[in-house]
Amino acid sequence: MTMNKNFLRNNDFGLLLLRLTIGGLMLFHGVSKLINGVGPISGMLEALGLPGFIAYFSLAAELLGSIMIVAGLWTRAAAVVFAGNMVVAVLMAHAGQIFSVDPATGGWAIELPMLYLLGATVLIFTGGGKYAITRGSLLD
């Protein structure tokens, strides 16, 4: 059995793994908001003087956006919404930690939100790859 030398250089498979990783992991956050409600986020928004109903956009981004990214359905568009949601999350919930290190791990205090944000940003530039439902379109 011979292995194709390009097997380990498959960008489309890498994009599939990226989509499954960031979309799949963020899906847990969306399902949690669906089951438990968006009350805590609504409260944070209202404390900032914003209308609480905006929290439902976070639910949509984390639930529907994640499903779209995993499936590769209009990946670029879903990734824009996903990344925007993460920018708002960082600014609302983690702004005081941007220049902090987690003393327990030694890692950047906001590394998880940034991994989601930067992973989505990669998908904005690359699209979903060959293994996406919609591929080759502007919104892919």
C-alpha cells in the first residue's frame, strides 16, 4: 500500500477539521443558551444601557451560526456573524482580562474566546473548503 505524498497536505480536510472544531465546540454554548435562556447575557447588556433582547442575537450566532459552520453552509457569512459575536463577547465579558495571564495555567486569560474569534476569522478568508455544502459561492 502506497500513501499519496499529498495526503498530509490536504487543505480542504484541514478546513473541515477547523469547521468541526470551532463550530462543534461553540454549539455547546448555543444549546446551553437555548435550554437555560439568555438571562445572564441580557442582564449584562442592560447593565451597559443596551436593550436585553440583543442577547437573542448571541443565541442565534452560537446556535445557528455553529450549525452552518459545521455543515459548511454559507461558511463565510456564518463566520462573519460568529466572529462578530466573539468580538462582542470579548468586549462585554472579558475586556478587563485582555492584557492578563491566567495564574492557574500561565496562558492568556482570554485564549478560548480568541481561539473562537481567530478560527472564525480564518474561515472568513478561506471559506469552508471542498467538504462544505455550499462551496464556490461568494458566501461559502
